[in-house]
Amino acid sequence: MPTSLRSLVCATGVFLTVCVSALSADAGVMHPPGVGVFASPYFDGPNSFATRGVSQQGRIFATVAGVPGARQARFEGGRIVRGRNPIRTFLPHHGDGVVGAGDGIGAVVSTEVFARGRPQFFRADLDFDDTSLFRSTPMLFGNLSPNIYRFDLSLSYAHHVFARGPDAGIRSDLDLELNGREIFTSELISDTVTGNFRNRPVRGFGGLLRERGVHQFSFVLSPFQFASVGVDYTLEGPPIFGMADGYAEGHGRFFLSIDNVTQVPEPSLPIGAILLGMGCIRWRRSKRVDPRAAATAS
């Protein structure tokens, strides 16, 4: 999406956020006046699928005004079975410095596959970073106040993959972006044919691989600045020939939380620098030569 169009979307979302926040009476620690956050997590149905030998289900959700799962949608295979997709919502509260305690967005996905001679194909694609106006957007942050604010966020995650059999494989991939630039990734592949991968190639063919943790990060917004934070998660099988013979299962969950929003003090000039500057000005004035005095002297 063009930068100008993205800025317009940000500005519109933030303006509405500020209006909604001003009218909100929900309990919780609200963002400062003039600060707004909007999100629309999306289950990418057109790019998700599961053949007959695959059990694939999960949900996308948003914690709003401190209420976990206040908005959610459930999916099976490649389609939504309950709830609205994407979830479009304002996120008015932060966690007051507690990691994972603020408003945010997340997902839970599980897949189990049995293959006996017939290739099985499966993919669950969650786009929390799409820039299409008609699908989803990243989490959008805006500062319409005259102050500078620091935003502290955390991405808590846990995922695993397991494969066994002559021809079995599964991949779980989680990516985090700030303003369109990838700042964190966690990728696992368990494959009995091509080998295993845990953020880099590792020894072994198949078996269990897992990873969990919390990635914390921060950014600062000056007055009338905007930012976007996106998450993309995929749980899938071998893309070309599928999974032909064996068993595989995978599970992933993550939650992107707004942990804190704090005002950044304006930088102040040290008193020593001020006195030195005043002294320099006085010295320069004392060195000036009066043109009339110079003409008389000549």
C-alpha cells in the first residue's frame, strides 16, 4: 500500500480511537489522550486449506479493554466457522508495565495429519500484517498529542512441530515486523526427508522441535507520528508434493500485547551550557567595533 494511503488509514484509525477512548468508561489503564491503537487480525482463508486426512483448527482473538478474548473468530480447515474475520477493533488500554497484561491480538492453531500413501496438503495462514484495505492491517499506533510517547510491547509465543514416518514433514513460522521491517522470527521444521530446522539447519530427521519465549521491544513516537506492528504466522506441510506417508502434528500460539505507554520528557539544556552560551554572546558583543569610532580613528 502506498505510504500516503497508509498514513491516511493510520490517521483515520487513530482519530476514531481517540474519539472512542474519550467516550469509554471501561476499567483499566487507558492510553494518554491523543494516543490511539487500532488492529484487525485476519485468518487468510484463501491461502489456508486442509485435505481429508488433516485435522486443522484454531482461533484468532483480541483482548480489548482488559478482557481476554473479548473478540474472536474460530476456524476449521480453511474456513471461518464462528465469528467475524477480520476482527477490527480499537485497543484502548495498556498493561501498566506488566508484560503481557495489556490489550493486544493473538492466535492459537493446531494441526494433526495422517498420511498413508495419498499426499496430504495443509496450511493455516494468519495475517496480522496485511496492508490490504479490504482485509486486515497491522496494529496501527498514532500520536496526535503534542507530547512524545514511548510504547513498550511484548510478543509471547510457544510452538512445536513433530513428524515421523517415511515421508512426513511440518513447518511452523512466526514473524514480527515493525514499520514493515522484520525484527524477530522463530521458525521450526520437522521433516523426515529433508531434515530439521530451528532458525537454522539442525541435526536430525523428524521428531519433536519446540520453542517458546517472550520478545520485548519498544519504539518512540513524536507528535503526529505513526507506526505499525505486524505479526505473520504459518503452520503448514511440504508445499509441492505434500506429506505422503507418516504422521505429523503442530501447535502454535502467540499474543502481541501493549505493555506500557509512557511520556518521554522533553530534552532540557543543562544550566552550564546555557551560561556558557550567554557568556559567548556577551563576549562577541564586546568585540564589536563601532563604525563611527573606527572612522574617527582613521
